[in-house]
Amino acid sequence: MSSEIRLTPTSYIVLGLLEAAGEATPYDLKQMVAISLGNFWSLQHAQLYTEPERLAEAGYLSERREEGGRRRRHYSVTARGREALREWLAKPTAELTELRDLALLKVFFGADVNAMAAAQLPAHEAKLAEYEELRKNAAEAAGEIPEGPRISLRAGIEGERGWIEFWSGLRGEADSD
Amino acid sequence: MSSEIRLTPTSYIVLGLLEAAGEATPYDLKQMVAISLGNFWSLQHAQLYTEPERLAEAGYLSERREEGGRRRRHYSVTARGREALREWLAKPTAELTELRDLALLKVFFGADVNAMAAAQLPAHEAKLAEYEELRKNAAEAAGEIPEGPRISLRAGIEGERGWIEFWSGLRGEADSD
DNA sequence: CCTATCATGTAATCCGTTACATGATTAT
DNA sequence: ATAATCATGTAACGGATTACATGATAGG
């Protein structure tokens, strides 16, 4: 334990999910990501194996290994891990995310705007529909969605609407700014 | 030359910039990035040294080395590079960018929404102001901005407005979706 | 039973970041 | 002249992606 490591967003995702779950295997984490934050911050499943290992070595997680069969590793957050997560959450960030949108990058370099809009619009519309479905199901269910996920979902929805407006506005418009 | 490499967005940025510039050194590229697409897709300057080298090895760029003094490397796009760029630009992408917003991630895991809004709002407002300044200056100048950069700038402005709306909407609002 | 798909995990690679380092230029 | 800053470049490291690999489960 206790080699010094740098904690990345991935680290905090693992910590945050484990804090909520109590104990989980990498595969459990994968499932959790898939149905929750994976929509706006996805991870390679391999990272959900290597990252907990890293965190455990550094003392942020404890590991319990199954004896028989697959010898699955079950992780849970230690006091140190809980503290790190708490500190991270308590520090509001002024950092801004870059767009890093591939379609926009191509347009920047001269790709055909109409063609790009034609490809992007349906994709964004599908994503929006998916989000709205999620929200609807959530509303119908227990009404138990915590604030964080609910707000994130809202951001996703508003973001998609923004993109749809953006690409719609460009389509067919020869020129303007 | 001609080892097989994978072309990443970074590769295409280098190709695109060099295609526009004709010939440039890594430092020139750095300057170009800083004043243009760096706003929505920034790069570490070290990549502007390693990436051209990679591309040159694979035959996408040619390199001319200064004899005296600093022995700067000047790169330019080869036919192969031009072709790769052309193909990439011609293929509209349906890929969607994830938000990957750090502030949102923290909120997802339970960070205080008001505090986060208080940190994010001024940052987004500053960025928006910067973009609008850019647009204004551009309008006053030659009127020569090409379509791609102009559209990207528009995306940046609309994006920032969206975020400002989002965080404003959350501030002070106890609960809703 | 066989095979296709899903569950689960490990290994290798590589891109991107960080750190370091030195030459040029400007300011005091 | 000397310090400070900018210009320019290289090296090392590490996290993220990709590729590979095997155990379980279900369908035909």
C-alpha cells in the first residue's frame, strides 16, 4: 500500500461508485458505469480492472479475493479513499471542458457542413430520445433518483438539444455567422 | 518511411494545419493552434514535436532540416498525407462527443451544486466574452475568416451560452428536473 | 452436443502528459 | 550585464486503448 499515485478522474469514478455500492467487482463497476454516468463519461472496461488495483496498492481501496472458482476481486473503499473522495467533491472546479467534437474538428478544416449536419443530427436526436426515455422511466419508477444523476441527465438533455439546434441551424444555410 | 501507424485526431490536426500553412516548424504549429482551434481542441506543445515526426516516418509528411543554428525541422504534407486528410474530411462522422465535464462529474457524485455553479459561471462567462471578442475582431478585420473556423467559433459561443444557462438554472434552485 | 455470445480478466502497445533542458531575446 | 521570460526541443513516464484469452451460459 501507499505508493504515491496521482488520482485521475477515473480514480474518482471508481471511488465514487464503490462508495455508493459498498463492495463491488470490476464487472459490477462496469455495469454501474453502463447505466449511469457512462452516458457522459465512459470508460474502457479494462480500466475498471487496472484502476482499482492501482488504488488498492496506494491504500485507497481494500481488496477481498474469492477463494474458489473465478477468484473474483471485490473492492471497497478504505477510510483513506473515502477521505480523498470527500476532498475532491468539496473542491468546486472552475475548469472548463473543451468541446473536442470530432465533427466540429472536421468542419474546422473544411469538411462539408451539410453532410456533417446530416450525419450528426440523427445521432444527436437518437441520443436525446434515449435520455428522455431515461428520464421518463426514472420519473415513473420510485422517484428515487438522487440529485447528482438527475442533474447530469439534465445537462445531457440540454446539451443534445443545443447540438441539434446548432446543426439544424447550419443545414442549408449557405453563409452567416 | 511507411511504418503503419494509426492516425488520431492529433494527426489530422497536424496534417490540416500543415496543409494550410504549406511548411511549418513545430513551433509554428503551436502558434497556429493557439490562435485557432486551440480553443476547442487544445494540444500539448510536445505533441507538436512528436506527432510530425511520427507522421514523417510513416510517409505523410516530409521533413527539411535547417543546416545551421538550431537545425529546426520544417515539415510539409506529402501526397500521401494530403490524400489521408482528404479522405478523413470527406467522411462525415456520426460520432458523438461525451460531455466529460469535470464539474458535472463531481455533481454526479454529490458535490454541492450551488458551489459548483458559483465556480463555473464566471469561468464560462469569461470564455464566452473571449469568444465574442474574437468574433468582433474578426468581423472588423478583413472579413476573411474561412467558414470552418467561423462555424467552430459559433459552436463555442453557443456552447458557452448553454453552460451558462445550465448553471444559472441550477443556482438557488432547491430541486426540480 | 456444439457453437455463439456474454462474462471476466490480462498483456502489450502507444499516445499524451509531465518534466526537464538549453538557446535566444527582452527588460532593468 | 544579469535576470527573466520566451522560444524551442527532448526524454521519461503513465494512463488509456487495443488486442488477446479463457470460463460460463444459453440457444439450436
